[in-house]
Amino acid sequence: MNKLKWADAMFAAAHGQYGPRWIRAAAILQEGTLWEGARHCDIIASIVAAGTVRRVKGEQGFVTNKGEFLDRKAAAQLALSNGQLTDKEFNRARLFSEELWSP
């Protein structure tokens, strides 16, 4: 798979390549707050650096361009249905950010 850089993937998505609903970013829902970023590890570092918690226990998933939080399974289904991923590129039930874009 020729993965796009995160910024390039966001540009393509914003210009209609993936239809009306697409994965915008990795996300963690931590104590009612939605944190976003390119990778879950980066988000965890941001949460810890913010000093709000010592240990991140939030749910890892993704956020759509509409602001919806999706767990990894629902995000995988969306990415397959809208063309962000193809069946050839993806063979798991749960999505990981590395499967959508390169660092």
C-alpha cells in the first residue's frame, strides 16, 4: 500500500476523495474529552504532558470529518466502505492509524 502522509491524506479527504464521511484523525476519548492526533501514541503523550492524568485509560478510536468518535471496529468498517482502505490492504477487524497514513 502506498500510504499518504497524514497531511496529504487529510487534503485528499477534504476534497471529496472519500465521499461525505471519512476518518479525519486518530482519537482517544478520555474522561469525556476527545483528544485527536495522527497517532494514538502521540495523543497519549499529549494527554500526559497536559498534566490532566497520570495514566491514560481512555478508549482508543478515530474521529470522522463530522466529529463522530468511532471505536476501532466501526472505524475499520467506515474506512473500507468509503475507500480509505481496500480489502487487499486491510484484513483485520480493528483499525490502526498506521494503516491509513504514514508518519
